[in-house]
Amino acid sequence: MTHILKNKNLEIHIDMPLENYQFSRFDWTGKITSVKFKGIPVCTQEKIEGDVDNIYGKGFYNEFGIEMPIGFDDIKDGECFPKIGVGSLKKEGDSYGFSKAYEIQPAIFNVTTDTNKLIVECESQTVNGYSYVLRKEIELLESSFVIHYQLRNTGVKTITTNEYTHNFLAINKELMGSDYILKFPFDLKPESFDAALNPEEKVVVGEKQVTFNNTPEEQFFYGNLTGNKIVDAHWELINTKSKIGISETGSFKTNKINLWGWKHVVSPELFYDVNVEAGKTIEWSRTYAVFETDKREK
């Protein structure tokens, strides 16, 4: 069953935790698969040919610990480690791979619905001293939606990892090209990036924005656009043809922003550092605003 939050401007489709995507990578709580603004889609999916097996990302899927798996290095093969928002994963091999299909023991999920919000609570097992309760609330506003996170550490060990949302963006199903402008609130200095993969040179990095001189047929990736500097957690994507834009603003500062994309999708990723001691609770949020550029206040 898909839960729908809807008003005159936005329509948000959210899959329940134990339905459709149940792979070991992305958080199962509040899986936002589709967002439409006045009937026009503003997001897409990871694979252009679709996802019949429900193992890839779509919409606004978030992930904990893509490169900081909790307790992974402290256990042996065959033992379990926690994946926040999913459950316990069985370790295989010496290094963690986010795209590997780990054996999963799912967490316990509870869902509460309201007129303009969906609340999903995820209660973990106790694994090697780690346990937590994750509460995610997706709230629909007039032309925006907010994802509120609350993470309570119910174990005896400090939880140290990070979280980001893999925003699979495409406005009105338009392929990446000269109609798109992706803006950031800080100077972009390619020499300070951790990685730069732009094989066709169709992605253009400017002073504070990323554009396209053509449609990329191959995947591109830029690692850590901030160069480890602490910046405002924000991006804005505009499609000049459709005259629609979407932005994300975190309630936090960040020192890591990645950018991935392909022919049909672009994904800016704002990372949030998670560090919560035993018995403590942390909270953060991500606000997405959708707007028409010709009606926006100057």
C-alpha cells in the first residue's frame, strides 16, 4: 500500500516499510517514491529502464552509513551489524559495500497517519551493544514538505555514522541538458573535490552552479563539493523550460556534499553527521520547497 499526502500543489507517494523496496541499502522508513507539483513530476528513479525487482533508488530515498557502517569493523564474518532504518545485516567480507545484497533481519516498524503527515517509527534489535529508535515524520505543507528525523540511542555504545538523501531529480521527465541549473550557496572549487568523474565533459562546474552543455550518456560523479569546508546545507535545481524549481535545505551545516547523475537524473546529496551517545537523542530535518520560477518573489 502506498500512502499519499496531497493538497492543491503537491502530491507525495510514500511506500510502507515492508512493501516494495526491501533491499539492504536505503532506509525503509518513509520511502518517498514520487513527488508531483501541480501534476508535474519533479523526481525520477535510479535506473532509466525501471526497477522491476525493487532494488534501486527512486524519488527521495535516504541512507545511513554508506561509508561509515556502524560496528562493521568490530565483528567477524557471519556476525551482524546495524543498518539504521533497515535492520541487522550479516557481515560478508572485509569491506562494506553499499550495493551488496546483505542478508537482513528487519527492524520493527510502526506507522501512524494523519491528514498532512506520515510518521514511521523504526525500533532496532540489540546488536553488539547497539540499538536505537528512529522516528521519521514526513509533513506536507502548502508548496513544500519537511522530513523530520529523531534518533534515540537505546544501546550502550555511541552511534557514529552519517545520513544523506539520494535525491533522484528530474523535472517534468526532462533529460539532463542546457535547461537545468543546479545552484549551491558556496564557491565550487574543483581542485578541492575528493573525486571528479565527468567522462564526456558534459557537466560544467561554475563558480556556484552546475550546468550541462549536452545530455550525458554516461554516469558522472563529484565527491565532496565543499572541499571539507562547513557550509549551509542547501541546493536549488531549476528547469528553465518548465519554469519549475525545487530546493532542499537542511536544519544543519554540512562539510560533505556529493553529486551524482546520469542521462535522466541528477542527485545532489547533503550529508549529516550522526553522533549520538548512549541514552541521548538527536534531531534534524530536511525541507523541500517546490516553486514556479516566473511566480517567485525576486
